[in-house]
Amino acid sequence: MHQPEFSVDAQQGDDGEGDVIRADALRAGRGPVPATSGSGATPGKQTRTEGLHGLNVGQEDAQALRGDAAARSLRAPDWEVDDSLAKAMGLYDEPDLLALAPSAPATAPTKAQAAPATAKPAKPAKPAPPAKPVPVPSTDEPSQHATWPDVAAATSQAGKDELDLAWIDALPAHLRDSIDNDFSTEKRDVKVKRETKHFDREAQRQLQKDKAALRKSVAERLSPQAPKKVSSKQIEADPDYQAQLRALTEDYRKRVEAQRATLEHALDTDPRSAGEPKESLVEPPTEQISRLEGVARSRTDFMSWGIEITGSAEKVKAHYQSIQQVPGRPGLWLAADASVRFAAAVAAFEAANPGYTIGSSGGHAMRKLHQDRKGLGMHGHSLGLAVDILAYDNPNLDAPKGEPAYINHFLLRRFGRDDQGNSRATMDLGVRGNEHIETLGKHTMAGATTADDESLVQTLRTQFAEISGTSQRFQASIAAQLPLLREARNKYFQGEELKGQIKQIDKRIADLKKQPKKADELGAKTELRRAKWSTS
């Protein structure tokens, strides 16, 4: 997030004894310490810096000042101390780090003027130290001025608390994983399941072998002369068998959990690509970071983004904690108010249009927009305020690249018109249609609709009927070809799915180069899928 610049006006005081620092706007940030000098400063000269932390010098700057002073042997009384500037920079108690200004050159004394060796110089009165300036606190939330060390520390509970990220852990998995992006727990668990599949299978086989051996042992103990005549009920009722079976099962569970925990830890902490989000508050110092660092980075970006939109961290929390799964709509997540209104709209629509319903292919999804800053109008889904209405079943009429944009509308109007030559491919509510719909929604919620609102509803109903009629007539005009069209559509989507599967298998082959036999098996499967895709 861009922080406004912090300006420092450096001007010589009227008494000529040091600079006067005027901080008009303190904002948390990072930047170099302004190089202002004491009585040697030019009157009226201004310097700028990108946001000092309350005018305190950082550790690196302090070391640089210390080294510079030591190199030039700058020590009082050879130099005059610019005490006011030193106090403002938080360096009053460290004489080696004081901002120093050269004193006016003194005239070399002659031998006649030299003071007697026994003469003691008069002890100057110690001036009262100036009042230490009170730093102006930053109004930013912690996440808005986080640095990479802050983010890296947020892999621990204390670090999460510092950046106000801990509450995200308690969100439903859908919300949490959508915020975490490519570093989500869901994606980690998919890898864990894949990598532990062989171990789980072998452990299960061993458990079955151990169970069989235990049954045989118990049967021989219960009837040494005829162990095969011992029934399963007799074996399972044996206390010793029950105890040993519990021990075997517990041992199996612990071994599987330990294997998964080991892999989870490796996936959480081993270096991996930091990724390249289009816009992020902080950049890591290296190209590789751990998954937990990636989670902390995504969540810090999310909090910073959310505060920009809502105005405060508390409002971000209240909004995202309100997002819920719409009752009766698995996978559809919306903010609380939007969920209630969507359910009411569906009920009203279905009552007025028997046989029709409103299906959705998704609601809330961050879509990485907290790391790709866009205008507020793009955030309907990331805020849980938008719903996709089955894109496959209600295709967009915009044409693909390279195809005239009007062709779909033309076909509907040409082959879907009624006896009077009328047809409709899209709704048209005029240039201020969105404003009218918003006003209608507010009036409906308040229970005070107007005549204009009722007119708009009637317009929507009329145009919906016209679109439905046009669609039905168009389908009737191509009824003989519909089976072929549906088959072509299904093959298209199957091809898209196959391409995704091929991509995943190619990645697995690359990961299994050290296991040639398995890589060859996967390669053969990939070729089969490619062949199927090309023939379809």
C-alpha cells in the first residue's frame, strides 16, 4: 500500500543555535534519515523522507552515524552539539550519534596570549535539556505498515496476534483457503493425500496381516487341538484378543498420523516459490519462502486490502465472519444479508415461474483480488455479494475472440422471433438501469416501494418472458440438430477437463523423475488421455 510521504522542514532557528524540526504529518513507513545539519544548515532549506517512524533513527542508520563520527573523530569540544536535532531524532543520550555541526574556526592564540599552565578554565553552566518531542502515533492498522520480518514472524501465534491475523484461523475452510491462495491448507492436504497414498495402503495391508495372525494365535490358544473349529464370536469375545486388537489398530493410526504430520511439516516449512502476486504489501527478500510465510503474506495483504475498503480491521472481521453457506445451496457462500435476500428472491421467482429455478455455480471467492488491487466494482465475489448463475447452462452471449460479437444476437432474433417478428436476446433497462435496480432494492427492504418501482418490476417480468419465448422458439427451430449440439458441447467441456488432468499428470511425472518406473506408467496414462482428447 502506498504511504503518503512524510515531510521534514529543516530551518535554522532565529538564535542560530540549531535546527527546528517541524513534522506536519507523521505516517508509519520506512525511509532514510534526512541529512540535516546543525548551525551549518541553509535557512529555509527543506528535506523530504519517505516516512520516518516518529523521527527515530533505525539501527542501521545509528550504526552508520556512529561509524562516521568515529572515522572523523568528531567529539566535543572540537564540535558544537546540535542538541535540539539530536533530541528530535531520539539520540540525545548517545553523544557518539549526535547530529554535529562544526564550530566557527577560532583564531590561533600567540605565545603571549597563551593561558598559564596552572590556569583552570571556567566551568560553563550546564544548559537545561530541551523537552523531548512527543511522537505522533500512527493511525494505521498493524497490517498496513507491515515489513517482511513482521510477516515472517506471523508464522507463530504471537506474530499473528501482532498483525491481527489470528481470527482468520477460525473462519470456515472455504473462506480461509480462498484468502490463503496458492498457500492454502486445502492445496497442501491434496499433496499430503497423494504422497501418503502408497504408505497408507501398505500400512493397511500390514494391519490386515497382523489381525489375521492375531486371530490365528488366539484360536490356537483357545483350542490347541482344533483351532479351526473356534468361531469368530469366540475369538472376538476373548479379552486378550480385544486388547491386542486395540493395540494393533492404535499403532496403525499413530504410524499413519506420524507419516502425515512429517509430510505436513515439510510442506509447511520447506522453501518453495514465493509466487508473483500482481500487487502485494510486502516483498520477501528471497525468491523462495515457506508455505506458512506465504499464508502470512496472503493474510497480511487481505487485511490491508479489507481495511482500505471497509475502513477498519473490526469492519473487515465483522463482514467476513458474517459470510455463510446459503441454506440448501452447498458451495454457495454469501454475506449474511445477501444470503437472506438471495433465498427470498429464489422463492419468489420459483413461485411466480413454476418449473423454473435459479441455480448457482458460485458466490464468494477472493479470486486473488486482495493481491491484485482493482476498482470496487470488481469485488462483488471477493466481498460475498455476487452470485454466478450457472454459466454453462446460461451461456454468455458475447462472442469468442475472432468471431463477430453480434452473431449470437442475430441468430436468436432471426430464428427466435414470434409471429409478429418480435424477439429479445438481452434485457435493456436503459443507461441508469443499475441505479433504478439499487433504488428498488432499498425500497423493497424498507417496505415502501413506489409506482416507479412497480413499473420497473413489470418491465423485468415482460422482458424475461420475451427472452424465454425467444429461447424456446430458437430451440424449436433447431430441434433436429440439438442432440448433436449437446454432444459437441459436452465433448468441449470434457476436453477442457482432460487438458487439466494432463497438466496435473505432467507435473507428477516431473516430480517422479527419480522413480523411472512410476514415471513411465504415468506417461502411458497421459498419452492415453491425449489420444482420447485429440479424437474427441
